[in-house]
Amino acid sequence: ANNHRKLSDFGIRNGTRLQADDFLQDYTLLINVLHSEDLEKDVEFEVVGDAPERIGPKPSEPTSRNISNGSDDGAQPSTSTGNQQ
């Protein structure tokens, strides 16, 4: 519904800083909007960025839970011997 609207219709102008969050990937992107009249012919916008050095996935936290029988609820296997007849 907003495809026909301009960024300025939303109050986004030269110097505006936007933040986009991807919660599923735990990723945040900062976007600085800068107005320029010096674009090549038929070019409406340009995306320029400084990407941080590539870093691998976050190291997983060590698990200190004891998992037995496929359950992580802390239950331990039975050690009772019972009466065998």
C-alpha cells in the first residue's frame, strides 16, 4: 500500500538514520540516508556500505546440563533394584 509513497512522506530525509532488525538471525542493519544530486543518468538511488569484517557465527554457549534418555528436564535414570522373584 505504500509503494507509491516517497521516503519524505514518512519523515525520512537527508541525514536520517534507520535501523532494521532481523530477530530470527540476531542481525541489525544501520542505514544512513544521504541525499545526492550527483547520480548517473537514469539512476534513482545508490546503495553504498562499509561492511564489517566477516565474522563467523557466534560461538555456542557450552551446555552444562546432563541429558539422559533424550530428556533435558534433569530427570536421572532409575537406580532402584526392586524385588525380583
